[in-house]
Amino acid sequence: MARLSGAGVFDPKADQVGKLRDIVVMLRSEPRPPRVLGLVVEVVGRRKIFVPMTKVSVIDAGQIVVNGVVNLRRFEQRPGETLVMGDLLDRHITLVEPDKHSSAGGTEDTASTVVVMDVGIEREIPGDWVVTQIFVRLKGGLRRRGETRVVDFDQVKGLTLATPQQGAEHLLATMGDLRPADLAHAISDLSPKRRIEVARQLDDERLADVLEELPEDDQVDILQQLERDRAADVLEEMDPDDAADLISELPPDQAADLLERMEPDEAADIRRLLSYDDYTAGGMMTTEPIVLPPDSTVADALAHIRNPDLSPSLAGQVYVVRPPMETPTGRYVGTCHFQRLLREPPGTLVSAVLDAALEPISPDTPVGEVARYFATYNLVALPVVDKSGRLIGVVTVDDLVDHMLPKDWREGAPDVGAR
């Protein structure tokens, strides 16, 4: 079933209903195998709905076909329900098998610790689906460590019990192709315990990208459960404006401690951002735009724009300033738009292709005025300068929209009725 994560779910007319995100099972007392209750399907708007197994007519390697009316009410996990991808993958259970080398002359059962990597389901004669096979990786014994195999459900024990030790390697393997926003949406639906297990498994850069897409409460919860040095490393990987927003939600003593653990330059940017009101240009801006001196060429500017780590809004413009080149820079000279750069010879100086009509704004400009400026001139980013004319940051259109939406906008649209 884990291999089917993200597979299309279709109706009998081949119209796509959504994508498979998980399978809901009911764990039962051993030795009865878990019963499959239904599918968690992601539909338009990233809404997750529940499709009972009674409506599933076809399951194969590439698609799932369902019949009948689909209820679009948002899925909510009920007590006693277990998610295959969210709760079972990476769980430590016990594999029991005969020991053919027993010294007693017969065979005795031996037990070894294994990790759940996937499960297989089959339809029983009455029509119910149940978990019949488990794909596991062995953990015990030097010779067999890392060995994988498919075993029958009746060969394992402990699948009905919650376990304190559970990683997230195989759960993340089912989500490897998700963009940060989609991965954040997926893990936000996990239990708090599984959410932190997934967070600890992600590398610093990936976790930083995911945190930027999570609601504030989830951001704070995850960051507070990380080791302090790890939390500081993750904050350094975040965009400075997002890191400042997150730190502002922490208790003052924790915020101060994390800033002390960060690299001085990174911490200085965040402290500067924290000095501005949230709903001003200073509170929205990022401190890491593309900054070049006046004697740089168009070829230099395009080389910086090609950086794949830049967001489209930051890559859309280059800002020309006098030294020093780190924000707060020397005197702001002007802005070059990437479309103009594409039309100029590579050896042309950027100072010759500036947009003289684009006026920068001050860090105290309120969000409403910033929004009107963006709408009037169809901008993707806007430079912010201090009273001395130094470039101190850039407001991007995505940051502007983020501040104009309600705080709970990441939690999805209101529920709708059945279709």
C-alpha cells in the first residue's frame, strides 16, 4: 500500500476524484489481522476525505477505482483508527519464526525485532479487506541486519500495540516527491508524536522549508521539541523574515537562547527584523535579496538570478547599491528587472539599465499602502530603504499575501457538504 501513496483515485468514468494519501485500518486483538476501513483521498484544495472500502472496486499498481457517491466532508481520524502510512510505517514489531538450528533436536520459535516498511491487503470472502502481509526489515543479529522480507501477518506480534520507539524513514519515503507546502500539509494531519518523529528525520534545509509552510502553532511545537542546537541550525536555514516571525512566537528566554546559538550574522538579521511591527514593510521584508555594485555586468546579474535556491519573486529583480553589499547596504542606487536584463548585451553595466521610476519604500510603510503600491505597478518585489537611503531589505509579493490572509489560512477552506 505504501507504494500506492499519491496514486490516482478515479470514478468508473475515468474522472479523477483525487490522490491516495493513506489507508485507514482498525487494529484488533491478535491473532486477528487489522481490518481495512477505507482510504484517505486528497481532493481539490488539498482537502482530505474518507472513502469507505465498500466503494472501492479496483486496486492495482497505478490507480484505484471507486463507485458511488463520495462524501466530501473533511476526514477526521477517530479513536481506534490507525493510518498505515502515518502510524504503522517504521513501527518496531516482533517477527516470530522457527529456529531450525535448535540444539534440542527439534525446532523452537525465535523472536527478532523488525521494522515495518509496507503492508499488503487482500479482500476476504465476505467482502472485507484485511492486512495479510507485512514487508519488514530485520534489526537484530549482525548477519541479518538490514535484510528485508515479506512475512504473513500471523508471523508478527506487537502490531496491535503502540510503541514508544518509531522512526520516520519509510513514511518519508512515501512523501519524497512532495513540495514543502504539500509535505507540511501532510504532516500537519499526523499526531503530535508522529509529527516530531518526522521532523527529526528531515535534514535541516528540508525541515526549514516545511516549517515555513506550517501554521504558527505547529511551528512552535516542533521547534520547542528539537534539541536547542538543532533548532538554531534550522532557523539559520529559514528565510530571515520567516525565522523572525517564528522566534517572535516563542517565550522571550527561549528566543534569546536560540539567537545566541545562531551564527552572529544570521542572528543580527533576525534581531533587525524583530524591531519592526509585523504589519509594516519592515516586518514583512526579507534581508537576502540579490545585491550587486554599479560596476557589475548584465552577465553577473543573470548568473545570480539562475540560483535555483531563490524564490521566483526574489529572482525577478536585482538591486544595485554602493558598498557594503550586505544589508543594511551602502546607498541604494536602483533596481534592474530580469526581463530588461534578458534584452541587454551581457557586457552592459547594470547601472545603465536601472528602473528609474521604481521608488523604494520605508520600513514603517503599513501593509495596506504596500499592497496598493504592488497592485498599482504590477510588482513582484519592492525595495525597502532606511532614512539614510541604505537598502535594508525587500518585500516580495508572496510575503505580502501571507500577511494579508487570515492567520489560519494554511488550515484550509471551510468544510463543504456531500457531493
